[in-house]
Amino acid sequence: MEGVPRSSGFVNMSDNVVKTRLPRPAACIIFSVIAVVLIVADQLLKRAVVANVGVYEQVDVIKGFFSIYHCRNTGSAFSLFADKPWGIYMLTGISVVLGLVIFFLMLYAALYDMKLISVAFCLLSSGAIGNLIDRFALKYVVDYLRFDFGSYTFPIFNFADICAVIGTALLIFIILIKSKYFEEFWNILVKKRKTENAD
């Protein structure tokens, strides 16, 4: 019994979080494909609107409530900063940085089989990249989903905005309601990188 280090059976809890989740590279491919599918769906929907509905024309789906309204948004989601001439350039730069960061976080969460966080980041990155393509190619974003509530018109949006909003809501839910799950992801992200840097 002597000579066997008794401390060998004890593992720091935060370190154990990293060790109990084995890398799953295949999950990275799966979520990357899902993100690409969402981005392609967003671009196809926008092209369909551009091809079939004139700019600032409206096609009623549910009269007085929901319609397809083709407009050009130089702002962000729900037309924020649309009236600012510098808005499209600032938002393009922000979108590039956020899109890359969020996509990296999605891959990292997928690698360690954290599906719920992977879904949140997948939706967020898809929305950001979908609108980023418009800003690069057109200098504006094609919006088309319009909802009217009496005299009030909700800011017009698109499929990419829906992905971004659902992803944001899911991430907030994880942080607030499933805080231990998010803490586990944070420990994996931070402590794993510390280990790599130490090596």
C-alpha cells in the first residue's frame, strides 16, 4: 500500500469538467453543415423575394396583419441604424468579427458535445453570416417579413434575423436558467486553452 500516491485518485472539479467530455470532431461537421443550410435557405428566400416582389411593394398574406414587403435595410436587425450613412460600414465590420467568433464558439461547443450551446451559436452565426453576405454583396440587407398591428408596423425583418433572435434567446436561457451547463462550457473553453498555452 505504501508508495502509491493517495492524491492520484482526486481530481480538481473544474479540471474534471474538461476530462469527462471527449472531443467529437464529427459533431463539428454536423453543426457546420446545419449552419450552411440555414445560410443558404436565407439567401434563397431573399432571392425569391427580389425576383418576385418589387422594391417597396407589398404582397398580402394575411390582409392587415402579415405581408411580404420588399425593402432594403442599411441598418442591423429590425432596421436599427438604417438612417445612418455610416451604419452599413460599422455593422459590416461588427458582423465579420462576431460571425467568426460565434462560429468558433459553435465549433468548440460541438467538439465537446454540448448540443444546446452548439444550437444557440449555430443559429447566431447563421443569422450574422446570412446578413453579412448581403452587406458585402449589396451594401444593404434584403428584408421582407412585415407584421402590422393596427396602426403600428413591427420593424421589417428576414429569416436571418429570426435565426439570430432565436439563437440569442436560447443563449440567454442557457446562461440564466442552465447556468451550470454554461459554466461547464466556459470551463472547457478557458481551462483547455490555458492547458494548451502551458504546453
